[in-house]
Amino acid sequence: MPLPQLLAFLPWFLVPGWLALTVAVAARRPLLAGWSLAVLGSTAWFLQPYGPQVTTPARPPLAQVRVLSANLEFGGATGALLDVLRRERPHLVSVQECDRRCAEALDTPRLKDAYPYRVVRGSEPAEGSALLSVYPLSDVGHLPGQLSMPSAVADVAGVPVRVQVVHPMPPRLGSMDAWARDLDTVRRAAERRSRMRTIVAGDFNASQDHAAFRAVLDTGLRDSARSVGHSRTPSWPAATTPLLGTQIDHVLVSERLTPVGAEFLDLPGTDHRAVLADVQIR
């Protein structure tokens, strides 16, 4: 298994550390106990939430938006996504792995009425994506990469907000360079945002334990889930969450945007959980 995939499960390294410490104490092996404590301490230090804690400004917000990000796993969770859209009514939606079935489902009159502004790039099997919005969109763009990553500027109550869909290649054997390159592309795009309010949402295929993802956060973006106390809530693989997994799906926000809520939703038909975040515009 490639190192980035192992790092995604860093919290679980505590288990063998505790077992080694227990055995060392029971066997009265002080050297082994010391090494076990050192490993536990260093691992626990790395598990601390990355980045500053967000404080809510005293002044009232200009607006509040609900953002949803969902990886449909080759379009298999399209029906579940439609259910979530009806139930949660997000204003901005980032969809990854939107295949042609997904694109057709989003093209119905009801969905067009609910989300009249959109960028949909349906493709097989995992390259497709979609950006849905209740707000007018302009300045449509696209980050380079094998998987589709569109962006646009949403007019939210007269305030321009750049919305970027993110889906780097997964860090597998044979695609490690592409994974690192895609995340660096996201980082560079975040650095270029100037003072524009920005939301970056999607399946990053990376957690806070990956240096490439922390480099994205170092541009000044903040993780909505981390901001409201869910820095370790897993989003993948859905079959073993919430007991076992890692958080690789994120909604990141720039300055002048304040997360006030975030939750992870089960989405039948995909190996990811969806991320739903409430963000105030200031």
C-alpha cells in the first residue's frame, strides 16, 4: 500500500502503540516501554487538528449558504444524491464522479428549476463532475487534471464567491505523481484567489495527515468540519464509517467566510459520505 494511503489512517497507528506499551509494562521492559511512549506521543502530536481555530465575528453576516459535496462513485449514488438535494436544499453543490447517468438525472426539468445555474461535465467512469447553484454563475473555469474540476463565481446576494470543485487522482501505485500534481494545482489556484471569497469543495483524496493537503490549507483556507469540531470524522470508506475510516472529503473556505455547521451524510451507492456545511458570508 502506498505511503499516502497509510497516512490517511494515521489515528489507527495508536492501537499497536498501546498494545506494545501494555506488553512492555507487563514484561517489565523499560526500554521497549520508552520507545512505545515515544511513538504514542509523536503520533498523538500529529493527530492535533491542523490550522487555527475559527472564531465567529461579532458583526452579522451578509448571507449564509449551504454547501454540499458528494462523490457518487461512478454515478452509483445518483438517486441518493437527488434525495439529499430534496431534503437538505443546499445552495451550492459539488459533485464528483458524475457519469452520464448522473448528468441525465441532473438535466430533468425539476432539477433545472431547483438549480438553474450549473456546470455539468458528465463522463465515464470517474472523470465527470458537476457544480450546481441556486445563484447566478459567471467566469466558468477548469483546473487541469485527469478528473474534471470546474469552477465558477457565484453571485450570492451581490457578493462574488469563487466555487471550486476538487477531485485529484487517488494516491495509488501508478498515480502517485498525478495525485501530488493535482493537489499542487489546487494549492496554486488557492494562492491566486487574491481577496475573493472562495469555497473549495470535493473529494481531495487526502486528509490533514498529508503534507500536500496541509499545503492547501497553508494558503489560508480553513476546513469547515475542523472549524466546528469534526476534524477526525471519517468520510471514507463509507462501509466502515464512522468507526473506521478517514476524512478525505472537505469543504474549505477562505477569509471572510465562516463555517457555522458541518455534518457527514450517508449516501447509499457510494463509498464516500457526503459533506454538508453551512457557511456565513462576511
